[in-house]
Amino acid sequence: MMLSRSVWQHGLLIAAVVGLSWMVAVPAGAAPLLQDGLVSVWSFDELAGATTAVDTGGINSNDAVFTPGMTTTGSGFTTGGVFNNYLQFNGTSDADASMAMIDVDPSMYMTGGQMTYAGWVKLDIDPNSQYTAYVGIFDSQADDYALYTQKDTGEIRMKLVNQAGQAARPIIPTATVDPIVGHWAHVAVVYDGTQSISTKIYCNGVEAGSIWGLAGALQTGQQSSFGGAYNPATGLYGGCLHGGVDEAGLWNRALTPDEISYLYNGGLGNEIMAANPEVGGTLADLPYTTVDSATPLIRYQFEGNLNNSGGSLGASGNGSNDGSGANLSFASPSPGSDNYVKLTNGDITSGGDRIVVPYDVSSLTNGSLSFCLRSDQEYNYNSIFNCPANNGDWEMWIYSSNTATNKYKGRIDLNGIQVNPGLHQAGNGISEWNHYTITWAQDPTNSANSYMCLYLNGELVSASTSGWQPSGNEFYLGGGNGNDYATWSMDEFRLYGATLSADAALQVYKDSIAGVPEPSVLILLMGGLLALAVRRR
């Protein structure tokens, strides 16, 4: 995902061709058809005695094969489903091993930044009465995306983990779960990490819970199973379901609320493969306002100076260096124009050079920063930007010289955005240019909170909610104020007085970097670069 020309022009283009089958093509302005983006369908209409739940979607062959415990517990296909037969599980302990396993297959890797799981479930036992803490409905030991019930809280949960190792757990609360025990219920989870940056869970066609802040492609390696989870590291099975599943589907796009309502159909249901309608509807709006284009307030092209070039504030937005100048210089060629600025402070906490930007960024309840950056040296707290007020807030820095934990982190207050290990290690980021856009919006319903997004080379990779703090009447590029001074190179710095949309962030990236391929290539490659281990649940 770096901007090294040799990487861009060879390896990534190959990855784009390989990954084209994962992408969903929908004509501009047209609503998708129900089966657009469909990965797999399991109808569970097999007759008693069958040992495989066939993927009936006709696209992939992600069949679910019974484990040995299915026969010992009397689990299997039976009549009485929402549509014809269904798959019943009678697991009551880990020893039952009562589940149907799906082999690992790349078609189930949600590297496009969206996914939907929708299916029917019948819980024979209240989650609080389970034999173990977690019981799988559509489970995965790796938790790339896993639907399960939780003991002691009485909830149905979906856990999703992105390639930065961040997790979201939208829940159907106990008050909603209790009435459906013993009855068929339609459960759907929609991950919309490229648009509304939210994850929603539905019960019987109604949104039951949502969570904001998970973004980007989900991690790869998914090994799904109905009725429990298999641990390939130990060879053991666990979390066996006592209940049934019927008519389940998996999409690599975010279904709209209207499509979820169509599948539920007032409790009667609609079979996924029976028809392919254009259901219509739109995805939920963001909790704040974005713009698709904007003129920057401040723009530094660093063409041998720190002048505000092309920014609407004019000369009042010119930057300055409050150091000696010994460690600030201009060099070429840059990724977007002739020159760029270079700081060579090394790991020092005082007496360095930095660029002072004469603006109070917290005066912008909606705003964005974008810049090209090349990390020229790894050390802890190599500062990208920070502010004079509330030291530790309104800052972004390169964290840790340890290659196992190195990451780029940013925040307004407390929680923040980050790019985790794998993107910025020696030979894979150090001494290579990348483009970053950071957007923020003060919560319009609670001024003490804010939303942040981080785009890497035009792609959304991280999002978070956090608090809101003042920043002071200026901010710094390159450290100071209790932070280590910087050793990096920067070009095309822009400050906007609005929260850029995903489309706008992509366009700023294109405007700032010359001669690179479309960033849709990037998201396809992330699956091969960023798979990270995460804790169970």
C-alpha cells in the first residue's frame, strides 16, 4: 500500500486483477439487486440423514460439513423450519462437537469493507441457561465475524474484527432475546465500514443495536461454522448450540434496512434465491455532516517556503519555524509537486525545529487534515502534529521503535485512530511516501464528544469516537510541547474547515499524489498484509 513506484506499478496491479471477483458492480444511480454481492446461501433443506449443508447460492461452494458429534447428539436436518427443513443442533457440552463446519475459503474474506449476515435462528435454551459462556450460531474461532449468544447477559452478539485488530460487538439485548426463545427469529448483522462507519444488528426486521467506530476491511482467515466453533490450534470444538438455523445468507456488501425487512417479511420470510428483486432503500446517514469537496483554509506545498499557497486564509495562514532552522530543509522530488519539507531532529525533546500553523483547529467543529508523509526514522513519539493546549490531545505521532508494536496513532481526546503494525515497517513504509487524511466532527447532540476517521492512501482504515478538547490558537507540525521532535518528510499539507466525506478523502489523495493507480487496488491487498491475532471475544 505504499507509494514506492516499483510496488505500485507491478505487484498491486496484479492484486487488482486477482481481486476483481470480490467487488460488487452496481450501475451509478441504480439500487442493487438482492443477490448482488451474495457470497453464499445455506437453505438447510436437506433430508434427514444428510451430513452436509450445501451452499445453494450457486456462486461459491462453501458447504457446511457435520462434525462427528452431530450423530451422537441426534442433531441433523428435520422438518419444521421457516422454509421446509432446517438444521437442528442438540449440543449441551463441548464434548458433543455438534456443529457444521465450513472450510477456509477466500470468498468469505470481507476485504471490501462491508458485509452482511442474515438468517433465521431458534434458541431452544435461554442464553443465561447455557452450559458455557459463548454458544455459536454462525461462529468463527478467529472472530473475523462471529454470531453467538452470551451467558450471564442473555444477549445475542456479533463480533467483527478489522485488519487493524479493532473489534465491534453490536448486541441484541436481553429484553429482545427473551421473547424469541423457543421461536424462529430473523437475525441480521450489517457492517458498513466504507460508508456510515457503523455496524448494526437486526432482530425480526427491526434494528436492535448498533455501534460506531469500526472501519476498513475485516481480517482474513475466517473459518465459519454453524452451531459452534472449531479451534484449529487445539483441534477442539466448543460453544455448541441447542437450537436450529434456517435460510442463512452471506453478502460482501451492506444490505439496506429495506432489504433486511424484505428477508424478514413480517415473520413469513422470503427465500434468498427465490427471487432477485431491487428492494431499494438507502443506508443510514452518518451522525454528522460531510462534504464531497472543499477549498482548504491552509495549504502548504513546501516549495522552498512555508507559505499558505492556495488556502483561503491567504498570508495569515503562513507557517513559521520557531527553531534554529538547522534541522529543517527542503528537498526534491516530492510525491505531488517539486519540493517537500524535511525535518531531521532525531529523538530529542527540546531545541528542535517544527512548523507552527497559526490556527485553532478546535474552533472547527467539523474539520479535516491531509498530508503526504514519509517516516525517515523509527523512534517512540516521533511527532506528526500536536497542539499547545491540553498536552496529549489533538495530536498524531509514530509510536514505538519496536517493529512488533510500531503504529501511527492520532486522537483528539483519549480514544483515537491508528494504523497498526504491518504498514510502516522497514522496507514496507519506512522511507516510503504515504498519504493521510484525518477527519473529525464534534458530536452535534453532545458537544463533549467527537467522531474521527483516518484514511490511508484514500482508503478508510480506522474510526473512533472520543472526547472533545480545546487545542489552543496554533498547532505544530513536527513536535515540541512535551513531544519528541520529528524526523520525517512531508508534502501537500492541507487544513479544511469541513469534514471530508470518503469520496472527498479519496479525491484529495488523488490530487496530492501523481501517477498512482486507483485506490480500490489497495483494499484488495490489505487482506494479505494486515491479518492480526486478536483475543477471543
